[in-house]
Amino acid sequence: MCDRTSLSEGYRVRRNRIVGSAIVVTVVVAIATPAAHATVGIANVNDPAGDATAIPYRFEGTTARGGAVGPFQFQLLDDDYKSFGQPPGTYVAQALPPAGWKVGDIQCVDKEQTPGAFAVDVPNGRVTITHATTSDEQWCTFTTRRESAGTSPGLSPSPPPSLIPATSLPQTNALTRVTTGRRFATATVRIPQHSVIRADLLRRTRVVGAKRVVHRAGTWIIKVPLRARSAAQFRRQGLKRVTLTLRVVIVPDQGAKQTFRHGVIVRL
């Protein structure tokens, strides 16, 4: 015999089996996942680029219903990020750079373009974020600099594709950003139509890493890992980082393919 009862928080299934003279009851309970909240994202960019210093951050706030959130403490490396799924409320993200470092710039984007969503305080390395709806996505990029690094401009956030309106897409393919990490490089590409994208890491003419994806129109981040065998060969040569070429080939459904090349230094 089996009966099934629907519950507001999920479902319960009860199965009775007769084994000999005993009744064995099996109960499976599943609880529905809480409703997903919108995203608040914090990204870090070091100046000079590629510096391996980890920058501490703190994230805290108050929900619209008065509940406390955090504080959460975490660290971000160069070109690193952390995201939080938060309900409506007011949140503060603050960089706590180590000695010899400072926050040089903070830039934010808001999917819903809510007026006054961000109160940026660069001297104190923090931003106050008004998170008004359950569907919004908000991202802030902190540029942290060595105090001797000069005054180069900060970087705008590189949000997920959902934050970039279709009207911002170029008429032709574009390679908009390149970053590197430990044994990988990333290419941020914008494509106005459905395309095949092939990204390769080259050591002179030899392919030492590759990634192939197919995407619809939009902005996409493609991560190209360095092959383990190639990384091992470079380490045997005593190298801690290697200079490579990132080649990106975009083949749209209609029109001619385009090829982009960018020099990168990849840490091993």
C-alpha cells in the first residue's frame, strides 16, 4: 500500500512493505529549497595587475524586514569575486586593504538601474548598496592599489551576461576583456548573434590549452585552462609563470569568422 500527501513545504512519500510478519515503513521527506534571492556581487582588481596580494573584505547589512546579515569576512585575489544571494535590504561592502595598499576606485552596475542604489565612499573603501527588489542583480568592482602604483583609472565591473542589455551589444564581435589566474586565462567576448567560440592558449605556435563553446547573442566569459601536461613541462623548466598568446576565434551563424589575439602571462 502506498499513499502520497502534498505538503506546503515539500512532499512526503510513505511506503509500507510486509516482510514476514512485520510491516516495514519507509518515509522519504523532501523540503523545498527556499526561494532564490537576487545577487549582490563584489569583485576585486589589484593594481599592479597580476599582483598575488589577497585583499580582505567585509560584507554586512540589514534586510528590509529588519534582520541582520553578517558580518561576513573573506579575501579576494586579483580578478577574483564573491557573490551573495540577498533579499531586499541595505548592505555595506568594505575593502580592508593591508599595509601599503589602498582602495583607488569603486565602480558599480545595477541591472534595474535603480536611482541612488549605490553610495560609494572611496576614501573609506566601502560602498552602501540599496537592494530594493528580489529580481535585481548588483555588482561592484573595487580597484585596490599599492600606494606606490600611481593613479591609473579603475575598472568597471564585468557582470554576468544578464546585466548587459541587448542594446549594448556591438554590431560586430568584440573581445572586451582578458584576465589570467593560476594556470588559466579568461576571455570576455560580446557576440551579436549565435556563434561558435574557440579559445586557445598558444606557446608560440603550439596549443597548450583550449576551450570550445557555442553561445547565443550576449556577453560571455570563457575560461581556458592550461593543459596539465604543458604546465608540468613549464615547471620542469623552472618557470613560475609563462608568456602565452590567447587566441579567440568567433564563427557566427552568418558572416565571416573573426580572430582576436592577446598576450597573457599565466601563473603556474
